[in-house]
Amino acid sequence: MPDDEVPVLIVGGSLVGLTTAMLLGHHGVPSLSVERHAGTAIHPRAGHFQLRTMEVLRQIGLEERVRAKSLEMYSATGGIIAVESLAGRQLATYVKELNEGVEGLSPTVRVFINQDVLEPLLRERALELGATVHNRTEAIALVQDDDGVTVTLRDLDSGDEREVRARYVVAADGNRSGMRRRLGIGMRGYGRLSRSITIYFRADCGELLRDRSPGVIYVHNPQLRGFFRLDRTAGKGFLVINTVGADVTQDSAVDVQAGLTEERALRFLRTAIGTDMPMEIVDIANWQAEASWAPRLREGRVFLAGDAAHVVPPNGGFGGNTGVQDAHNLAWKLAAVIKGDAGAGLLDSYEAERLPLCVLTVQQAYTRYATRVVPERGTEGVEPAIADIEIEIGLVMRSGAILVDDDDDGVLHLDPSALNGRPGTRAPHVALGDGRSTLDLFGSRFVVVRPDGDGVDDWAPPGVQSHVIDAEPFAEMYGLSAGGAALVRPDGVIAWRSRSGAGRDELARAHATALALSPQHAPQTRTTARR
Ligand SMILES: Cc1cc2nc3c(=O)[nH]c(=O)nc-3n(C[C@H](O)[C@H](O)[C@H](O)COP(=O)(O)OP(=O)(O)OC[C@H]3O[C@@H](n4cnc5c(N)ncnc54)[C@H](O)[C@@H]3O)c2cc1C
């Protein structure tokens, strides 16, 4: 007999595990997260958070807290540039200001905030929403059957072992995922790119920045390549080093860890800063830059999310953000199935919707690594770069739970201005005029939005909220004309759209499909007369 039972057990209590716990709590489903470490992340790692991640945090009431913390540490106007060294010439500007060009696309903004500062906020919110997190606890085995998964946990302090029975398991246990290996899922892609290091340091770099705002600063010189992330005072930060030496086509160039001593690290830091000044190394972390994905995101009742499912080099800042999107896609589906609101088949849509986008994101991160860090290695196997904004809010998903338009062209990404509310994409932001966004209508349940109608709820099937929106340019942004309607899922993705003349029965069928319910199990449309 298991010692405990829980609807969802999450292996890994870091960025993605905590986000999953928080979102499950938001949908009313308790979870247990187990995490080997005593607390949340100790290293900054992820620092660049995209619009879509911030929109997810906004849905669960964390946006303001995260933005405030971000401003304590980073300039709101930081960009992404390349220099010879901080004291040397500027070589390129990749992104002038983090939020330049994205005004009006979202009710929120991109932010710089370090993962070690973000994770405690996620953890606190997850606990507020009813999740349980056990630290110093390791998942060491799992066995699944038709009804659930039995996971063996070890208390790393006492050594005691116990078994927990869960209906579903989310493996958010990072790039070396033991769960993934236990499930026999290998990795595909580009593999290891470099044995990189991160040097955490203090040094007063303010004067060297001149008029440049601290954000992400790539360093290219004959001694090393990597990037700085400096806090708003430019007095502390970290330096990632991906290659050493002038000839980056040599394998030895991508082994930064070889022969590393504190003295050598200090030499690297001085070279990247470009001048001698008082500097102190606080810590050094060794890690592997890699670009790979798992070819399957599910085995039975176990789902892979975050770095367990895809690993990218940090160029582009996609890793953690993609993991948050995994969690966002998966959590409401697990909750709907566990609560009996959806058919178990809905869970098949997780891999169908996320895997092609994960592969695309790994390819794009690789493109940014190849072109920004090691351009001499050539462009073989390097996909053309697509704009960051398309990866953030321009992705297109397909699955049995999404009713695509008849003229669907199969593209995976588009400029957000070209999406026009097509099914499988993020429902667009339109300001509602009262300080809210259309996005504030989504997040908890299915919502049908229309440009006209009497606005009463009984037009929609039970459980579906109905809104008539007359704010400009709602109809245009959602591709609707008179009588049209769009059905938006709890994760803010458009599941179905009828451009005009949407019928109640058609909507009810679309809702049932979006929940993987057979018609006889679908919530019945009420037949009461419209008020
Ligand atoms: C230098 C650097 C810069 C980066 N910059 C960015 C950025 O700007 N933006 C961005 O989005 N991403 C960035 N990333 C990537 C980001 O840090 C990762 O994508 C993110 O940490 C993945 O989160 P995760 O929860 O999936 O995995 P992890 O953070 O690796 O967490 C997995 C957790 O699972 C635990 N665990 C593992 N096995 C078990 C087990 N059996 N039992 C219990 N616990 C277990 C581990 O202890 C760990 O805490 C960066 C990474 C690096 C290295």
C-alpha cells in the first residue's frame, strides 16, 4: 500500500516544477513536488523572461510582484549587444531595448529577473494555491499501471523511503532527467555544444558601460566568447564563457572547463572586462551548453516538461520560458481530466501541440548560438533565424483538441500581426478600455468571445463564459465579423473559431472536441430562451 496519494506528483521543484504546481493549484488540483535540493535555485541562470511567460504569471496574480523584483535588480531598458570587452568596442546590437517594438502586443512586458529570485516567488504562490513542496526529497523509482503511478521517494536527510501513488506524474527534473531515462526516452538534436562555465563576480563596471544600459552583453575577442549579465548597478553579475581561444573550430575551444583554476577564471574575467580593476569571483559553475529535445513528451501517465523535455543553449533566453509554456499547456489539461471535465484523450494533445514547437525552439536557440558565438563553424544544419516575437507569441499549435480553419497552411510560427485569431494560437491582446486586456478574461475556464450578440451566458455551453467585446480592434484581431465567435481555452489558446454566423450547436461540438469528450459526454447546451 502506498504511504500517500496525490492527484499529481511533480519531480523537480525548480522553475518548471514550481510553475506546474502553481498552475495546477490555480485550477484547483493539489500536487506534491519533490526536490532534491534544500531550497530553490542558488544560481541566477535564466534571466530573460518573455511576454508569454509574463502573461502566464499575470493570470495567476504574480505579474506585479515579478515586475517589481525585476526593477530592483535590472534596468527596464536593458538590451542585447556584443562588445570586444566591456572597455572595448561595441560590435553589434541584437536587441536595442528589451521591449522595443512589442508595445501594444501584450498587457505586460518582457523582463530581466534572475531565476534564483523568481523561484521563491513561484514557490510562495504555489503554496498559497494549495501545492505541497518537499525539499531534500528524491524520486528514485516509478512504476505505472492503468490507474496511476507509484513513485518511490527518498528523504535525503533520514534516508527513509516511502511510496506515493499519483494519478499522473510530471517529470520536471531538468536536463539530466532521471525520469526520462527511466522511461527509456533518449534525446535528439545537436547534442553537446560546449563545456561552458559561468563566473559570478563583483566588479564596478558602471563606468565601462558608458551610455549602454546593462542587459545581456555578448563578448567576442580572441581569448574568449560568452556573455555578461550585469545588474542595474553594474557592480555585480555573471560572465558565461562558451569558448576559449581564437580558433573556435577546434574542439579544445569549446572545452572551457579543461584546466580551469580560479586564477585562470580571473584572467578570463579580466579579459572580458577589458581592463584591470578590483574584481572578486563569488562562485564558478560548470555546465554544458546543449541543443536537444526528447522525441516523446509522454509515456503513459508520465509527462516530460522543461529541460527534461528540451535543452537549449542560453542564447535567446528560451530554455526556462519554453518550460513555462509546457507547464501552462499541461496543467489545465491535467486538472480538467482529474476533475472529470475532460476526456483522458485530452492529454494526448500535450505532445501533439508542444513537441513541434519545442523542436522549433531548440533549432532557433541553436541558430542564435551558431551565429552569435561560433559563426566560423559555418551554417550547415543552422536553420534561418526567426524573430523572437514569433517564438514568444506567434506559435501555432495543432492537435485533436483544436479545430483548425479549413484553409490551415500548416505553418508553425507567424508574426503576431498575421495570426488574426487563427485556432491553435494565443488569443490576441486587445485593450478593453477599462484598464483590462482580453487576456484578463482567460485563464480559468473556457471563454467564448464575440463582436456582437446580447452577451448572455446561456448562448454558450455550461461551463463556458461568454463575452461580447465591442472594443476596437477586437473583431479584426480575432478575424471575426458579424455573428462570429472564438472559443478560448483556459490556457488562452483559441480552440475554435467561426468567422461569422457561429451556431450554438457548432460551439457546443467545438467545446466537446476541445475537451476530448465524445458528444454524448459533452455538457449539454441549455435550451432556455435568450434573454
Ligand atoms: C547561464 C544560463 C543562462 C540562462 N538564461 C536563460 C534565460 O535568460 N531565459 C530562459 O528562459 N532560460 C535560461 N536558461 C535556462 C534555464 O535556466 C532552464 O531552462 C531552466 O532552469 C529549466 O528549468 P527546469 O525546472 O526544467 O529544470 P531545472 O532548473 O534543471 O530543475 C530541475 C530540478 O529537478 C531536481 N531533480 C532532478 N532529479 C530529481 C529527482 N529524481 N528527485 C527530486 N528532484 C530532482 C533538480 O535538483 C532541479 O532542481 C539559462 C541557463 C543557463 C545555464
